[in-house]
Amino acid sequence: MEHEANRIMEMLEMMNECQERIEQTVTTMQQERQSPWMKVEEAAKYLKISVRTIYRLTSKGEIPYTQRESESGKSNLYFHRKQLDLWRFTGSVKPNKKQRELYESLV
């Protein structure tokens, strides 16, 4: 009987360890999953250019972005990772269908 109790305790410990590893894995996966939307600083880092350059490009309409107003009334710029990749590939804010298809075929 004592042997069975020890075995049950060992199994429970193993199950707890497995649960902890699963929880750690899920947490890591959630942290690694990134939104495709980036703010100015993130986009600058992603493109390896300065924040100042990002603002210059947006003011000239030379980079794709979305502008949203926050609850406080402040205007925020957002950049979509796929749009930035396509922009970098084509050099165009509004790539034509052929450019988009070529890009899609390569990624």
C-alpha cells in the first residue's frame, strides 16, 4: 500500500512539472506572438532607420501608415509589418498589382 502511495505521489509530481512546462511554453508563445501593427519607434527599429526619418517619410506620404486618434485626442501613427515589407520591396507606397503579386510569390 505504501508503495502505491509513493508511486501516486511521484506521478502527481511529474504531472505538476508537465503542467508548469506547458504553462511556461504557452506564456513564451504568447509573448513571441507580435501584433503586425507597430508604433513609430517600433517601425523605425524594424526598418533600421531613425524615428526622425519615419516622421519625415510620413509627412511626405512616402511610407504606408495609418493614423488613429486616441481617446485623449492625440493622433498616433501605426505601421503594418506586411505593408512595410512590401514598401521596402517595391519602393512604393501604393504598389501595383504586379508588384504585389511578385512580392507575395517570394515570401
